Amino acid sequence: MGLLDRLSGLLGLKKKEVHVLCLGLDNSGKTTIINKLKPTNAQSQDIVPTIGFSIEKFKSSSLSFTVFDMSGQGRYRNLWEHYYKEGQAIIFVIDSSDRLRMVVAKEELDTLLNHPDIKHRRIPILFFANKMDLRDAVTSVKVSQLLCLENIKDKPWHICASDAIRGEGLQEGVDWLQDQIQAVKT
Amino acid sequence: MAAASGSDCGRRRPESNDAGSKWLDAHYDPVANIHTFSSCLALADLHGDGEFKLVVGDFGPGGQQPRLKVLKGPTVLTESPLPALPAAAATFLMEQHEPRTPALALASGPCVYVYKNLRPYFKFSLPPLPPNPLEQDVWNQAKEDRIDPLTLKEMLEDIREKAEVPLSVQSLKFLQLELSEMEAFVNQHKSKPIKRQTVITTMTTVKKNLADEDAISCLVLGTESKELLVLDPEAFTVLSKMSLPSVPVFLEVSGQFDVEFRLAAACRNGTVYILRRDSKHPKYCIELSAQPVGLVRVHKILVVGTTQDSLQGFTHKGKKLWTVPMPAAILTMSLLEQRSRGLHAVMVGLANGEVRIYHDKALLNVIRAPDAVTSLCFGRYGREDNTLIMTTRGGSLIIKILKRTAVFAEWGGEAGPPPAQSTKLNMPRKTRLYVDQTLREREAGTAMHRAFQTDLYLLRLRAARAYVQALESSLNPVSASAREPLKLHAVVQGLGPTFKLTLHLQNTSTARPIVGLLVCFLYNEGLYALPCAFFKVPLLVPGLNYPLETFVESLSDKGSSDVIKVLVLREGQSAPLLSAHINMPASEGLAAA
Ligand SMILES: Nc1nc2c(ncn2[C@@H]2O[C@H](COP(=O)(O)OP(=O)(O)O)[C@@H](O)[C@H]2O)c(=O)[nH]1
Ligand SMILES: [Mg+2]
């Protein structure tokens, strides 16, 4: 079963494909989340290029996902930024237990939101405050405070606490995202 | 504890996001209660889970409760007391087996405590030193009750003062006791043999036989007994022993122990000694003009900080390359290695709270900490490369993360040539004339120079002659004669045909008035008419300006003008004291009429 079945089913009525970018620092839980979301029939390809950063892509009937780690020191930045243009929705994953790197996540988010291919577009952003099951995890309210999400005025956004391993909190987020995409499409 | 990230909330635009800083404030805990130096900090993936931990050999407040702390992110993971103050902390790979988690070594007192997976694994103690036979003899006498504690104390003090070999810890402790405690101490210790042990002052690691990042390493120890020891990473036996002329306090090693290595030891005598694999004694030595306070190796350059507030660079053969003065005393130094950009720089913690980052002589960046930084460590922490850990004198912990987009501009600091030096000057093109001239100058340089000099001398001669002539004929408006120092200047007013001529006469002597002067006008009587061409000057008081007025009538109806000469004379002398030529203006009044 896949949580996206309903979402892709609805969208499947229309012929067009929706590209979703799933971003976040390395180790935040993106792969785990996407694996939970994947419909059973989705074809997954794992691309590990030699240049030093990895992109995962998979497609369901009407959704295509591009997942990548926002890691590294800028040498490959323009490579992943290349994908911004085609993204129509963003899932941004945060490791709520990594207090030290919350500033790095914020910095990456700020850079993302200011990218010319993102800045002036009203694309929905779904935040997963992931790993909420861990002892050192901070609440999703605290995460949104630390990332200053209240300053995002020109894009619809939503934050959910999640535990990607047990799949908790993912449905809520996906439901929200689905509403947003539909609102744009109709 | 307060994470500093909340502070810049409300400013999302990156251009205003304190654009100047290259650092993200990840954590600041003003009451972390960590008191340590750079040598007692180490970063390593101690659990092999990809999450790098921070090892701290903590002195405790006031150097009281020394502790070994291991931090994960902003929080202390484990904490255990140490028997003595820590001297250095290091992490290293001990063996080839999987999983390749690094071991932790902490030098404290005469021992190195080795931990694996944060569990005590091995304790290495420095080999004991031969005791002083005199000291042993005295204790033997005490053992046989031949001397009382007071005599023992006197004899030990005597030995302490005279002998070359220092006393054992047991004797030193005894000498500190009060009279009442001595008896018990002697009874307790008199039958034990005297043991003399030195302590570890510094520690580092050197790769054993491979240069790889994850190759096994040996521990290198410096001791208070002026020795360097290299330990086997598995058996902890002493592989090599080197002696130094002084006590080493900072060590830097490059190369591999089994192949070839270069070891630099900064010592308490203000000298850095450089040893090689084949040398049991120093091969080169760098004499500093002050005590070393830090030693960092950047590739082949040794950077030494001294108590004279300067940073000095030396080659590995001891040749001095440069010196950079610091604005305050240096407290600590450490290496900054930004792998992704291949940058190696030196971080210097100063007493004024600044942390300066230098690439050779060039200042790359300055971080201002709320308090003087006493320890610095840069590397991978948690899951983030390029994390900077600082602790301050007051015991606070500051963690900063280098922005992933940050680039240190080589000449961004105040060092380096001024920008004007690189702007291109608008030089004229080399013309044919220029080239010809240059060729001529090259060929006939001497002759040209001589001709020029001749002309210059002639010019000077002519000027001097004219001056002398003017003086002789008093043709100048300033009289320099000692008796009548005078100054004269004249003003002509009016459009004509009637002009007003005013002579300003001034006695420039300091005290003496001048009497008996006459003024005489010489002029062409066909052109001008003056009511009085010759008159007496009143007494001239020193310093005052005397305006003497007279009218001049222009008689010419063609508007032509001439010179009127003014002579200032002394009664009874024919040569004038001074003279002035007044160029009369043409009469415009007539032309207009
Ligand atoms: N406890 C806990 N661990 C998680 C959660 N999500 C992911 N992980 C673990 O975090 C690690 C990194 O996850 P991964 O999906 O590879 O992160 P990615 O680098 O963002 O793709 C893995 O060991 C996951 O098992 C979660 O919600 N809770
Ligand atoms: Mg992944």
C-alpha cells in the first residue's frame, strides 16, 4: 500500500505529472519518508553519480519525486539547484533531534527560498519535523520557531511532527500537500 | 541552553542576514563549566555511528576537579573524574580490525588512559626513573629509626637544594607536611622503596606506516624529564625514545613513524627543536626570542605563537619566513582545515576575546567571542564538517558552524598590498621621439648631465650678481642696513588724471626710532606733476606703519604712462637707503572725459 495512492489517483485524472522535491540535510530521514510514501508499484531508481552527491528519483502514475541531500560545501550546489525549476511542491525534512544543525537547516532553507527559481513562485512547502520519537527531539512548534517559518508569507506551508520509521505523522502532511496541489491545479 | 539561532529571527532576507559573518551560531552556553586548552580537545566518531563526539579533558573550575567529558552535540554525554589534571587528549586508530572506531587517549599525570567505545581499555604509565641514591639512603635510615622525622626533613631539604636529581613525589609530599603529621607519614611510607616518576607534558599522534586518513597511529609523548616517547599503538610498548635539551610543551609531527617523520617540539626554554626519524637528538633548532604559547604545522610551515604577542612562520629546517604582530596576548592556537576547499589556516585565540584566522601572514577572518577564548578545535562535529568549538576563560562553550557557502578571501584582511597597487596606470605609448630620446640619454648621459650642471651654475651666478647689484644700489624696497631697517611699499589709487599715491613706510627695528629721513620722487616732468616732490619724513616709531600720501597729476593727453621712482634718503647722504619703482597706470579719466 502507498500513502500516495489517493493523492496520485486524484491527480491521475489529469494527464499532467506533478514534480515534488524532497529536500533536507543529510540524515534527516528523507529516504525513509519517501520509502513510506512510495506506492507499491512505483519504479525507483537510485542514482549515485561519481561527482559526490546523490539524487533519488521515483515515479508513480502521476507524481515524480526528486530527493536529494543538501550537504556539502557548495561545489555541487548548482547541481541540485538545477532541479528547482521543475519542482511544483517541496517536502523539507528536518531532524528534530539535531539541535546543533538546526542553524544549518535554516540557512539551507533561506538559501532555497531566495533562489530565483523558487522565490517568486507560490509553491507549497511541507515541513516534516522528523524523528519526533527520539529523546532529544524538539517539538514541531520549536522547529518552526528555530527556522523562523512565520516569516514565509508568500507561500503556503505546513509543518508536521513525524516518525518516519513508524510512519507516524506522514499522512497528515500528505493530506495537506494534496489539498494544496489540487487548489493550484483547479 | 539558549541556542543563538533564535536571535536573528524576523530577518529572512540573506542580504541582511549579517552578511559579513561566515559563521552560523549553532550553540552558546555561558555556563557550560568547561575550563580547558586546545591540547585537551579532540573530535572523533567514537561510536562509529557517523556522529562525531567532542572529547574534553576538563580542568574543572580553578583547576580543581579534573574530568573527562564527552559531548554529543550541545549536551554532555558522559563525564568521569580524572586522578590528575589532563595534559592532552587525542583520538587515534589502534588496530586494523573492523569496526574501525577510533580510540581515545587522555594524558594525565604520569599516565595515558586509553578508552575504546568510551570504556577504559588500557592504562599506560611512564617507566619509573632511577631514584636518587642519597634520598634512598636517608629514607633507609628513617626506616631503621636512626633519625627522627625532623632530621629527615632537614636532610631531604638539603638534598633538594643540592642534588641534580629531583626528589621523589613521596619526599616532596613529606616536606609539605606539618610537624604533627610527619610521624604518621614516615611510619606509613618508610618501608616503601623510593619511586621517581615523571609526568607527561604533551601528547600527539603520528601515523605508523601509512599516510591514509584512517591509518593506525602511534602516540607520541613529551615528558617533564625532557624526553619524547613513541608508543606502539597495540602493545603500548615504547618504540622509540628521544631526548631534548628542555621540557617539550607542544608537539607537531608529520610523516610516518616506520618510514620517515619530522617532529617539532616547542620547549620551555623558548626553543623549537626539530627531530627526524634517524636522529636521537635535535637536527635543527629554532631559537625564539620568547616562550612558545602555541605550535601549529601548516603543510611544511611551522607556525609558532610566542609570549611577545607575535605569530612566526618557520620552514621545517628552522628558517624564519615571517612574523605577524598580534593586538593582544596569544592564549591558544589550533589548526583550521577546511577540506572541501583545501584550506589550511591557523586559528589564534587572543586575550582580548578575538579569534583570528591566518593563512600564512594574511588575516582571513576575525571572530569576536564574549570572553577570552582558551581552547579551539575545528573539524567535523555531529554530522557537520567545518564546526568550530571554542571554550572561554569563564567556562562557556561556543559552537559555530562555517557557512557552507563561505569562502575565506585570501587578501580580505588588513594584511597584503593596498588595492591601489593593482590598479593599472595610464602610461603614455612609447613614441619614436621617446625612444630616440632614451637612446640619446643612454649614449650621452654624462655630457648631458655636465651641460645641465654648467647651465645651472651660470643661472645661479647670474641671480647672485643681480642680487648683489640690487643691494649695492639700494634698488630694493627693504633696507637691511643695521641703523635704518626700513620697509616700503606703495599703492596707487584712482582712475586719473589725478591719482593718489600712498607710500607705506615702516621702521622694522625692534626698539630704535628713526629720525631725519627724506623722501624724494623722481619722475618725468612732462608727464606728471606732483605738489611736493621732496619732503621730510616724521619720526618713525618702531613697528608702526606710516602712510605718506601725495597726489599725482597726469599731464599727458595721450594717456601714456611712466615710472615714478621713490627714493628714501638719509639727511646728509647721497646714496639712497632704499628705492622703489612705481609703474603708474594709464590715465583712463582723460580718455573717458
Ligand atoms: N528514530 C528515528 N530515526 C529515523 C527517523 N527517520 C529516519 N530515521 C533514521 O535516520 C537515519 C537517516 O535516515 P535517511 O532516511 O537515510 O536520511 P536521509 O539522509 O535524509 O535520506 C536512518 O538511520 C533512519 O533509520 C525517525 O523518524 N525516527
Ligand atoms: Mg537518503
